[in-house]
Amino acid sequence: LDLTGDSFWLLERNGFGAPVRYWPIPPHWVVDLPNATKSFYRISWQQWQAQIQQDQILWIHELSPANPYGRGHGIIQALADEVSTDEFAAKHASSLFFNRASPEFVVMDPEATAEELKIYESNWTARLQGLYKAMRPYFVNRNLEFWQPSQQNLENLTLVPLRKFERDIQLQTWGIPPEQLGQIENSNRATSEVSDYIFESRVVRPRRRFLADELTLKRAPQYDDRLEVTCVDTTPRDKEYELSFVKVVPAVFTV
């Protein structure tokens, strides 16, 4: 639901026709939805091609603002540019370690032949390459020219601040407190404790209630019209609020 805005469950029924098991179907397998002219979903995955009646699939989706009667729209689609930017920044940083076919410097001798250039390269490498050969002089009897291309590094490319900026945008969009993902640069004990409350109350609980409402509307009637699907609320208690309440009217509380 969060990635694509769609969730498809294929129902398996017992002898009485009641659903007893659900098989999740990846949204990209569902290539066509029911409409006014057909009452089935079309599923395509490798060699499996199927047409499944709409009462055999539970479709839960987040409505797309642009097309509320079509496929859903997930949060990750709103973050597509941020995710792509972060991914390309990571790939660019990785490419720096493979030097992108760019040498550290170029030695030029216009008068040298191809054979002489090979000798230059072999001698240069043999005499200067390696940790214990640093700072050694190299003598030549030719007027050599050196050219060094501009070097890119992670610091002058500001890739690290860019990736942190994109990370923060994504966390803020999902509503996940940074402490929940190990980002504790600006955290303390108070923020760490309240992060559990924020995560459960603003991220987990709305999704649980949304799923429970969808199941109550679309699946509970297949068992009994009186059924209502609920969920367990695991939001931690607000200890600071409860403590402040007790301090205001301590007389009404007993052991």
C-alpha cells in the first residue's frame, strides 16, 4: 500500500464458500482491473496468465487524486524524485572508486616513440609505485610535460549533504521519527522515548485502522453482517501527561 497504493489478496475458500486463506498478489502482476464490460482481474506473471473473478480478489488501495476510480497511488510515488536522486548520488559516489577511466596525471613526450613510451611507463611504475617508494626522485633527459585533470571527490561534490537532505525529506514524508531508524545525531533520552509514541500513533495506528476498516467493509460481510474488524492499539502510554494529571488532582487517585 505504501509503495504502490495497491494491495491485492487472492481468496482461497472452504467448502462453505467462506474465505479461509489469502494469497498476496504483487501489484505489478495485476495488469488489468474489472470494469463495466468485464468482471475479472487479469493476472500476468511469467508463464502464468489468469482471469480471476472480482469476488475472488480483495483489492485494498489508496485513492489516487488524479484518478480515484483507477489504480492506487502510494507514498513512494510522491517521493520518486527524491529516491532517484539519492540512488544516483550513491552510484556516482561508487563510480569515484573506479576512477571513471580518468588517470591521476598524464606524462607527455611528443618526441617519444611507442616503444619509448612503454619503457617510460614500465620504469616509472617499477621505481615509484608502492608505499615504500614514495618521495623518491626520478631523473630524465627529456623535457616532459605533465597534465593533471581536475579531481572530483565526495567533499567538493557535496554528495554527503545532498544524501542527508534527501533522507530527511523522505523520513518527514513517511512521518517516521529518525530515532526509529537509528538517526540519533540530535537525539536525547526524551526524544528517544517519545519517538515510540509518535511512530505508533502517527505511522502504525492509522495504517492498522485503515486496513481494519477495509476488511470490515469488504470481507466481514462474507462471514456475518454483524462482524466488525478491529485492531490492537500498541501506542505506548503518554507517561508525562499521566504524571502531570496526577499532580493536578492527586486526591482522586488511590493506590
